[in-house]
Amino acid sequence: MSDPTDALAYAEAAAALIGLPLAPAHLPGVAANLAVAARMAAIVMAVPLTPADEAAPVFVPAAPRA
């Protein structure tokens, strides 16, 4: 999603697909956030994994400390 028009098109299509009303005034901000998310995802996806890497187990939050 390096092309800003891709983010705009994706935002419009995704909103329509799930029936989410998206005001035209909000579209640039939504598209900008999608572009940021795509850049963050690219950083994560660039990390090489080995066959020894495993998915994390189920997350269980620790109880808050008093």
C-alpha cells in the first residue's frame, strides 16, 4: 500500500464491504492510518523467521500488582 490511492481505494472498498458508513471528510484520515499500518506491517514482515520459531502461546495477562 505504498501508493496513497491504494489506501484510499482500500478504505472505500473495505468500508462498503462491511457496511460501515464512512464520511467523505474522514476518508483521508482513514487512508493515512491504513498507510501507516501498512508500513508497520512491512517492518514486522521483514523479520526473518527460522523453522525453530513458534507462534506465541495463548496470552494470559498477569494479575495487577498491589
